[in-house]
Amino acid sequence: MLQEKRPKILCVDDAKLNLKLLESILVPEYEFQGVENGETALIQAAQPPSPDIILLDIMMPDMSGFEVLKKLREDEKTRLIPVVMITALRETEDRVKALEAGCDDFISKPFEKAELLARVKSLLKINYYRQQLDERGKFKAVIDKMSEGIAVCGPDWIIKDSNAAVLKYLNIADPANVNLAETLFKNYSISIPKEQLMNFKTFDIVREEIETAQALYLEANLDALKNPAGELSNIVFTLRDVSAVRREEFLKQNFLGLISHKLRTPLTIILSSASMFARGEISSLNEEQQKAINIISKKSFLLLGIVEKLIGFVMIYGQNPDQPKEAIELKARISLITDSIIKRFKDKKVELNIDCPEDAKLEARKAYFDQILGNLVENAVKFNVKDITKVSIVVKKILQEVIISVADNGPGIPSEEYGHIFEKFYQVEKNFSGQVEGMGLGLALVKKLIEREGGQIKVESKLGQGSTFIFTLSV
Ligand code: ADP
């Protein structure tokens, strides 16, 4: 059976007889170590595992107990070990001197067994709390030096504890009685609606550029801590400055937009010239030439599709939600979107099933909704290589939310990829063949737009059987 570690007690006394006596009293309960002079005591005390208590005789030749104690208190490794001075004298002067040198308790010779054991026991307890406090002190010092901001709030969002960085980032002079959620939504642009705050683990906080400072982009993380009864007890809020990353992203987006626009014009010309050739409008072609020009037409059409998708992505992804929300009749809108997609995949046999209440409505930005559903349905068809592609769309309204699922009977997605497929430019490698149009932007856009509308998306999938994307939007 595993035994709990016994506390270690180092006894320092030049009188062998006293050491023997101490050993006989302490050994049944503690790990005993006896040394006869101060020098050996200092070496032993500094060696890990350090003793939990030192019993130190005052009157010793060479180095007195006072000197040993002073040295113990000066050394980082031994400064916190409780020391009990053993004294034959009851003189106040001695005690004052010992206290000044940093001793924790006294015991007088001759030892009284019960008294000695009681002293040791209570000091062990005090030592435990002292170590805890010391650890907390160190912990607080480290937290305060961190560049990440950390605040702990109660369930009402009132700040209970905070480090220097979080106060600096959020420009809070005095955290007493500050409601963190209110401060955030009052002074900053937040990437999610206030009512949805507790539904998100991560979100962005932006302080717009001001005359004296560049824009500040902060990534916030929330951890809701619950008590044993399952009630929310604390909210741990962390902040990281991601300004440099966001600025770079922004430049990249602009660059992508620029390149795409530059590519579109020559591509359109190539495509229209190739089509004229292919139709025989420029000169008659032999069979070989016809084949080649058909390939050029087909591939440049594909390329143009990619470039247009890229432009659309850059435009919508980078934009602020300035479009107004409008009422969307879901059944009609879904039919419209799916029809136009299915028409584009002429060589696929698609079986579509839409299960949507006639009166289902949504208050949302139409362009966003079209992109969200359009991308999901396009993926459901595009990645499917079965003879018959089955796509099933189910709409349910629960309280103030609509839940929409788009299911297919396609290849499925490995579960380890669930977290990645919503990243920009990510394509599950197996599906990444030159045959599949796309660049891994669809789902990144879908997720971003859903979150802008205050909703969430998740995927469930079985390899070889199909995938279901489920998302929510508030009505
Ligand atoms: P793209 O813009 O290229 O279509 P997405 O971002 O939409 O890419 O999707 C990312 C990856 O997720 C795809 O490369 C594909 O591997 C996988 N994926 C997305 N939807 C489906 C689906 N319905 N069935 C199987 N795989 C899918």
C-alpha cells in the first residue's frame, strides 16, 4: 500500500544524548535526521527534499544556533523552513535575539514529550499555509508580469481579480466594482452580440484607430467555471494582443483582392477568345485542335470561377456588417439557392429534399444567408462521387432560433478534421484533387458569416456515409 510521505525533521544539537532523546520521541511519527553542528545542519537543510521543520539548539560550540538560523534565513532554499529553537534558558534576552534572527517557536530543555510533539504538529500546519501563501505570492507576481491580460469575474461580470495587462488593454484605471461585459460593449467593437456573450469561447475586441494610436485588435477567451452544484461561479477572461497578426491578415486580404481583380480581366478575354475558337467562329479546326481548345475553354472557365469566388470571399469576409437585415421567407429562398446550384452541376444526378415549415421566416442579411446555404449545398454536391447525390435540408424553429441542417450522402469528413475545415484555405487532403474546384474558403466564410449573425455551426459526419452541417441563426 502506498504510504503518505512522513514529514522530515532535522535536529541540530551538539549533545549526542539530546539527539538520541529527540529521535526516540519523533521517530514513531516523523522522519528523523540528527546532526551535531551548525555547518552540517546548513548543508543538510539545503539538500532536497528539505526538512519540514528544524529543531535547533542555541548553545553550540563553533557556530551558535543564532548564526545557523541567520544563515538559514539568508538562503533562498532554506528561508521558509520553520525553525524551533531549543534553549535551556528561559531568558527574555535570548528569546528576543532568536526572534530577531527569524525563529518560529521555542522549546525548553528538558523536553516534555507531549509539548514537543504538539509544537511540531502546529508548526507543520503553519508551514503548509505559509508555503501556500508564498506560492500564491509568486503566482500573482508571474501573472502580473504576463503580457496576456487576465481577469476573473463573478457571474455578474464584476471584476474580482485582474492583472496589470488586462487593465492596460481595456484602459481601466481602478477595477473595483467594474462590470467587464458592460465596459467591453460600451467602449469597443465586439465581434459577437452582447446577448450571446456566454455562448462563445473566443471573440475579437477592436479599438478603432484614434489620432494618437493605431487600431488595437484583441482576442478574448472566456472560461466559465462552475461550482459543484453546476452553477456558474466565476468567469475567467483572458486577452491577447493580436494586432500584428490582424494587420498582416488585412494586408493579405487586400493583396488577394487586388490580384484577383487583376487576374479577372485577362482571364475573361482568354475565355471569350477560346470560346469563339471552340465554336469555329475564327477558323475551322481539325479534331486535335478542337480537343485542345475545348480543354482551354473548360479550364479557363474553372479558373474564372475560382477567381470570382476569391473576390466574393475577400469582399464579404473583410467587410463590416453594414447591410441591413431583412425578412427572409426560408422555404422560397432555400429553393431558389439550391436550384441555381444544382443547375451548375449538370453532370450529377441530385436528389434534393427540403423539409421546411411554410411560414418559417428569418431576420437576416440576405447576401449572407445566400452565401451560407449556398456554400454548404455546393459542398454537399461538389464533394460527392456517388451515382446519386442526396442532399437533405431540414429547417426547425426552436424558441428564438432556427436550426438548419444540410445533410449529404457524400464521402464524409474524418473527425480529426472537424476543427480544421472551417479554417481559411483548408482542404481535407484526400479531397484535394485538381478536379475539385474551390480553395478551402467556403466553410471559413460560412462560419464567419454565421457568427456575425449571432449563430453557430457544427459538423457531424460518418466516413463513407455522409456529412451533416448544422447551424443556428436567431430569428
Ligand atoms: P472549398 O471552398 O474549397 O469548397 P470549404 O472550405 O468549403 O472548401 O471546405 C473545406 C474542406 O472541407 C473541403 O476541402 C472538403 O475536404 C471538406 N468538406 C466540406 N464540405 C464537405 C462535404 N459536404 N463532404 C465532404 N467533405 C467536405
